[in-house]
Amino acid sequence: AKTNKAPNLEQQFDTAAHQLLDARFQLALQGDVPSIDALFDAAKTFYERNPLSESALEAQLTLVNLTHASALRYGKSEPKWIQEFAKHSQILANHFPEEQGRVVPLLAAAGRTCDMNGLPQDAIRCYSVLMTLSKDSPQARQAQGVVRRLQLIGKPMELAGPTMDGNDLNIESYRGKMVVVVFWASHVKPFVDQLPKLIATTKKYEKYAAVIGVNLDTEEPAVETFLEKTSLTWPQIFSPQREQRGWNSPLAIHYGIDNLPTIWIVDPKGIVVETSTDVDTLAAKLHETYLPYLKSTAVKPAGATR
């Protein structure tokens, strides 16, 4: 308070603000509600006092760090913390665009956290700010793919590439059937654990749905051994060029794939209907997707009128 309005004492003000913010941050992490509220107030108050000050930047960074920590600890049960993390990361970027070294990683983390927790619109907002702020960075190029993936539902599926048998595959040739697209790799334990149920479900619906695998292994022998061991018969998109394998797969980059397995459903008209299903919900989603087509092709009783 004594240094607040004295320009020649700005350094002392920033030092005092730093100590106060740090103390409140430590208390807030322990669940002290007044300290949590004080950090939200400080970010707003310090920015209004002097938007170019070190204390304004530190107050907003402290708030982002608090919401990030809370998102990690409580996000599953209290999604509001994930949304607060996303919101205040965007505010940080808008208020302090020159701080790209700090801002870009936080925006990327916020976007990914939203994406992983079923908040696609919040994720898109984070990634959109990142792409505007840092247009030519690797993070921006990755964000572009993620946003493309998050906006896929309701759009025609574009998927093509070389297969392991030396041919080319294009999802256009599957029109009339549902298609399950599976991004996977043989060394990913969640995929290996889920595979028996995935095979059983797709086998049950094989009359109505085809499966296309997009493999993200780097070594061809590992894929061949795995396919032989598991008797997988799906066509597999897999690049003959080593530099386009693994996470460098053109399709993985194009759609911002960052988690395996990733399972999508495409309807018989080639429109994407699901991009976040898993083995436990796949059967229900396939039934739900194909039901309108079954009804539309059902034979009507004699004499029935429209």
C-alpha cells in the first residue's frame, strides 16, 4: 500500500507483490478459500493498476498456475477448474502476447487438458489463441491438426494412405457401410488390453461395419509380428517411408492424434459421427449410428401408405 502510487518505488512494489502472491498461492493450494478468491482479485486489480507492470504479469501467471494445479487435482470431479485453467491461459495470452515462451506451453497444456476431458469447445478456443499468437511454431502446427480433429463430427471423412501389402486405401471405397477407424500401435498397453473386446465388437457388427487401422509403429517387423499373433485382418495404413511412421504419420499429424488407441466411427454416407468413443461404448455407438439406415430400408407391410 505504501509503494502503490509511487513510480520511483515500483521495484519495491513488485517485490512486495511477489511475496504476497506466493504466500497466497501456497495457502490456496491447501484449499484456503479466501486466498483463492484473493488471487482471482489480484489478477484483475494489478492489471487495471498497470497492465505493463511485472506485478500484473506475475499475478496472472500465479492464477494460471493455481487453476492448472486445481485442474490436475480436481478436474475429473469439478470440470470448472479445467475451464478456469483454459480461460485464464487465454487471458494471459491476450494481456501479455510478448511472453510467448511462457504463454504457448500453457495454452497447449490447457487445450490438451480440455481435449482429454471432453471439453472440445474450450480446447478449440485455447488452440485458436495459440495459433494466432504463434503462427509458425511447432505447437501451432500441432494445434491446427487437433482443431481439425475436434471439428470433424458432421463432416465428410478424408482418410487415405498406403497399406502394408503395398496397395493404397481410400475410405471412399467403403461407402454404404459404417467404418470404424482405429489409430493404434503394438507397443501401447491400453490398446493391447482393449483389443480382445474391440475384435469381439467389430466381429459382431462386421455385416454393417468395416474396420480400418492406422498404425503408428515405427518398425514394420513389429507390426507384422503383432498382426500374425493377434490374427488381425483389418487393412492397415502404414507408410513405407520410415520418416513418416510413428507420430510422424501424415494422418496422425493431420488430425492431431496424441492418444492411442483413438477410435472413430464414420457413417455409411462417409460422415464422421464419433471421434471419442472407446471399446466400452463402441457397440452402442455403432447401433445408434446404423439404426436410422436400418429403419429407412425396412420393408413396409403390404398396403402401407406414406
